[in-house]
Amino acid sequence: MRPQPYHRGVDPTTQAFLAAVLGAVVAGGAVLAWHISDRQQSTARVPEEPIIPPEVATVLSVLRSSAVIVDDTDTVVKASAPAYSLGLVRGTQLVSAELDKLVHEVRRDGQIRETELLMNRPSAPARHVTARVAPLGSRLVLALVEDRTRERRVEAVRRDFVANVSHELKTPVGAIRLLSDAVIDAADDPEAVQRFAGRMHTESERLTRLVQQIIELSRLQGDDPLDEPMAVDVDDILKRVVDENLTDANANDITLVRDGDEGLVLLGSREQVAVAVGNLVANAVAYSPDGSTVVVSAKAGESTVDLSVTDRGIGIPATEIDRIFERFYRVDPARHRSTGGTGLGLSIVKHVAASHGGDVRVWSVEGQGSTFTLTLPRKVPAMEAQP
């Protein structure tokens, strides 16, 4: 018996089913192959450059400057912490229109640019900043911003200080020159020569005092903390200050009284504290009426010492109390020539307080007198320090 062909052994229904299965397998394989190919192509697509190179991100994290990186869609993709503190960035956008314009210009031609900007901020003082903007690759722009507000303020103070010093020096120098001419012209009049010579001596003393205070103020200008505070005997300081001002006080029948706690020791600079308290006592003597009393006292706090000088002088108007610590400022300009004041004494007191980490306060009523209190760190004895 002759065998039948294989296809004749499979019925038509089975053949159709097998053909459908084979078609499904082929179609599924094609779809799978397309997905694999697409994934491989996607994986192979490497950007021309990373959004932010790792090295740049590392540098920005340690910069003290305010740094901002902007992409080609004007979106801030990276900003340092100082940039947010300075208010350069809000969300993902630059706040300053001037800085944004600079970024556009750098992106357009690739040239590095530098400029100075004044940043106005709501409910805050304006900031003077310098900006340096440079391209960072083909898609990114880097802006480095430095806050120069403090430097500008110091520069302005320095200019004012030099101008004020020049003005103040003109007065005694000019007076000495005029008096010397008067002495020459009155060479045949011994009484006139003696009178003019006495005034020259007064003006020269004033000039010396002004120069000394300018030098002292220059040393204290930075308000830097003391490197090595030393133990300072408060009793010795107050005794020294009273002795130095006793002659001027006696000349005006003013009594200097030492009051308060004794045996106190503070931490600081002996010379600076003596200069500060000496200026307070000298002012009290100069602006007190004849026959009055000036009280110099010390009072212990838990960790501080209050050094106070109280007078019964002309007092300070309430509208001027906030200004009395300014350099060369005088409450009564008409009296400074007779008192020999320079307008630097209280400014020195303020700087001494700052360098010691202390404070200076004033209570005053016009026509009744004033009390200046210098608060400085105290050296607490071992027995008091024990719980």
C-alpha cells in the first residue's frame, strides 16, 4: 500500500490554525525587534554635553561668590546658596533685568562681560554688586556676582572721614598761623605777646589732641575683636581717669566722685578702656556747669561690667541722641571751640565697645544731664563661677 502525502493527512482547519499561529509569531517578532531597535537607538543618543558638567557643580558648591547658571531657554538650572541669599534668583528665573540682559548678550556673541549693578530689593536696602558673565559651553551661561555693598560703604566713610579731618585740622592750624603773625607784629608789646602765646598754646594742645584721637580711631576702625583680651583692673582704670581729668575739673570747680562696686576685673585692652572712659569723663567735665558733680561708677553684672559716667550738664536733645556717636558730630557746635572738643571722643568709645564685644548706652534729658554706660565683658572670679 503506497503512503499518502503528509499534507493530505492534515485537515484544512488545522492548516489554517497553524498558519494563523505562524503569522502571529512573525508579527510579534517584528514588533519586538522594532522596540529593541528603538531602545538601542535611544540609549545610543548621548547629549553633546551634560546639562551641568560635574566639575562645574563641584566648584560652585565651594564658591563664596553668588553663582548662577542659565541654559538656552533662560532657565536657571543651578544657583549657589549665596545667590539665593542675595536675591538673584526667584524660582528658576533671574530677578535682575540688567543681569538677564547681560546673559542674553553673552549668549549671542560668546564674549565675557563685566559690569556693576545696583540691585533694588523690596523692603531691604539696595545692594551694590559686580557681575562677571561668561559662556559655559554652547548651551549654558555662567554669572558670578560679588556683593560690594560693604566696600562701597567703607569707601564712602573713608572719604567723609578724610574730608572731615581736613576741615577740622584747618581750624587749629589756621589759628596758630594767625596767632604767630600777631606775635611777630606785637614784638614790642610784652603783654600782647604773652596773651597771643597763651592762645597759641591752647590751639596747639587742641591740635595735638585731635591728631591723637584720629590715630586712635584709625586703630579701632575695623571693630575687629581683640586677639588676646587681658585682665584689666577696673579700680586702676577709674583712678587713672579721674586723676587725668582732675586739673580741668578743679579749674571749673567740678567735683569728680568715684562710686559703685570695687575689686572688679574685666577682659580687654587696658589702654583702650582707659581712652574710652577718659573721653566720657572729659566730655562730662567740659559740658557740666561750674560747681556741679560728675560721678564715675562701676557695677558688676553676671558676666559684664558697667562703667558709667553721670553729669548734670546741658543734656542731649532726644532728636540728636542717635547721632552723637558719629565722627565729628557735636550736639552744640558753638561750644566746641571753648571746650576744645574734636567730635571724635564718643566715636572712639563706640569702637572700643565693639572691639570688646560690648555695648555703649546713653540716657539724657536736655537741661538735666546725661549718663553714658559702657558695658564690657567681666572676668568672673573662680568662686563666683562655681555653681
